[in-house]
Amino acid sequence: MRNNGSGTTVSRREFARLFAAGGCATVIAGEGWTHAQTPAFAGDPSAGEKFWESVRAQFVMAPGLAVMNAANLCPAPAPVIATLERETSHVDRDPSPQNRARLSQAREATRRALANFLRVTPEEIVITRNTSESNNLVSNGLTFKAGEEVVIFSDNHPSNNQAWIEKGKRFGFGVRIVEQKNPHPGAAYYIDAFTRALTPAVKLLAFTHLTNTVGDLFPAKELCALARERGVLTLVDGAQTFGWMDVNLRDLDPDFYSGSAHKWPCGARECGVLFVNARVHDRMSPASYSAYPGAVGISRRLEAFGQRDEATMIAFAEALAFQEKIGRPAIQQRSAALATQFVEGAARLPGFQLFTSTDATRRGPVVTFVPGTLDRTKLVAVLYERHRIGLATGGGAGRSGVRVSPHVYNTAAEIDRLLAALAGYVRSGL
Ligand SMILES: Cc1ncc(COP(=O)(O)O)c(C=O)c1O
């Protein structure tokens, strides 16, 4: 038996099957767990489950493990891990300035890949550590004063809301909160709620494209247009849409958009992005001054964080390429379809309550539910221990639930397995 690093053992037979499936282009060695990279997808998304199973085979999770927690952290596929390991050892084998010189070029290549992915220019991209840092670069970089206001949404992440509230106290500007309404009442409700909140004192609107609490999807393009007409800046927190949705920032047209590599893009951990629209570059002050800034546009002023880990950035670009290889519209549809499969099954379970909208146009692949009278914390523990299914508790303030967030490495069979396990516990208790 082999340990896969998450406590699961993988039999020799399973291991041999994985290894044989791969064609052995690259072998990734970890904590006692070895996995062969599988270079070829089985056809394209039109091949259905067969294709998606070949996508799953590129991830090093043990075959029996079904982790559906993409809203929190996604695993990187084999090509991304291989890139990270190769680039890390490249520096450790020869840390001379001469050998490292090409890394600053590689960092700029990642910037270009990010710009391409988000359909903007490299001059508008800052490579950060994660969404938290990206959001804080905005609240630290803009200057608001007493009498001015920022509008936030109640379900924004603390890196957004707490940051604005604390900075409001420090610099004297006001913060107005638009409350979440559950279940999602539709785009028109929020367009109206934000229209009423955008008084002449308001200078910035910060909302989340898709909430991590219950998966509410926001009409981002309409809200950005609404704000722009009123001279209000927009910060769109894209932690849950970057790498899930086929986002086109030129079309969405926010002033700022933030995201993390280690969520839906399945990149390496501790890398992120901040898009800063060219029209607001002159409004931004750096939050950090140091050596080694980025080479172009706003990154020259905002991205001076000292010594960086270029290996992570190069692996980030590899993750974006992996997504392009699958096809971004296909990724968006697949994750949403898995969520729909779960929503439809959960809605049939007696006593289950969904915090997430049953209307597929109002949600993304983040679904939160109350499992009837079952203890949610115990349920999450039991699902992992007995069924090898990894979910999270969550739901946001006043909405204590269980969260399911499936991605391309999950399969329709895993969703069925989860629903069957839930149905069993509804019948017989935990
Ligand atoms: C909407 C949203 N914003 C920001 C974050 C923070 O992301 P990170 O921990 O990668 O900085 C999260 C994390 O779950 C999130 O869901």
C-alpha cells in the first residue's frame, strides 16, 4: 500500500492501473505517493463522462477520494505539479544570478498568459499571492476621505469587507452595506438594491462575482455599468469565478478584479492576480515598496514585493494552459452541471433545505444546504471518514450549512455517491 499524502492508502493494483493509464510521460514523486502523468485527454468534452474521467486521471488524488471543496482549495493537476517541481529544483540546483536571470522573463510570460486568459493587457495585471492580497492592494491603494463612502455586499469575504470597514475607521470614510437576501431573489433585485445604495457620496462598489457562502451569482456586467455611469469605481472579487467562469474582463469592465491561482484555476498555492483597469492607474498608490517590481504597466508600481517564488508563477501559467486545453466554456458548463445534479438530488431528500438558489442562472458550482436534522459537522466528518467524500461546513452569517463545490476533477458518479450516502443517513441517522 502507498500513502497519498492525505492519509489514504492506494493499493498496488490501483497504483499499477494509474501508472499504466498514463503512458508515463512524467513521474511525480511525493510523500510516498507516486503518480504517472496522463498526457492525453480521451477525446474532447463531447465524449461525455469518458472525457471527464480522463481529466480526473490527470489529478494525483487517489481514485476513491472525492473532494468537492473547490470554493476553498483545488488540487493542481500533474502537469502543474511537474512544472512547480522542475522550476523549484532548477533554482536550487544553481541559485546563481546568471541561472536565475531567465526567471524574470518567465514571470512576465505568466503576466501575458493572465492578460490573455482574462482578455485584458499585461500592463493591467499585478501578480499577487492570492485574492486576499489583491483585495487589500485596492483598499490600501485608493484614497478616500471623510464624507465619502464605499458600498460593500454583506457576503463579501473579510479580505474585502473587514478591510474596507477597518480602513474606513482609520481614514474617516463611510461604509454602507447591501444585505444578502436568501435565496437569491434574481439579478433585478440586486440591481435595484445597489442602484439605491449608490448615492452621490459613494466612490467605490465592492461586490463578489460568485459568493463562497451560498454560490450567489451576481450580474457583474450590469453592476459595473451602473457604477461607471455614476462615476463609482468597482472592485469585483473573482475568487469564485476566476478559473470557473469563462470571464472576459473587457466585456465585464470592472475597475478591479481579483483572484487566486489555488482555487478554480487549479494552480500552485500562494499565487494570485489583480486586474487594474488602465483608466484608474493614476488613482493607485503602492501598498508595498521594495526591489524586483514587475516589468510593465501598473506592475512596475504595485508589484514590488521583494524576492518572489517564480516557480509558483510559472506553474500558474501552466495551470491556465491546462484549462485552455480542456476548453473554458466546457469547464464552466461541466462544474455547473455537477452542481445542478447535486441540487436536483438534494431537493428530493426529505427535510433538506437549500440556501443556494434552485434557479441555475442565479448560482455557480457552490451549493450550500441544511441536511435536515442531521448534525452538519458530524455529517461532514462521517462523509470523509466512511465514504472518502470531502465537503466543508459553511453558508455565511446566520446560514449554517454544508457546502459542496464540485469542479472538473469530480465526476457524475461521485455526485451520485454523495447523494446515496446522504439518503442513507436521512433514513438511518448518523
Ligand atoms: C470570495 C472570496 N474572496 C476572497 C477569498 C480569499 O481567498 P485567498 O484565501 O485565496 O486569499 C476567498 C476564499 O475563499 C473567497 O471565497
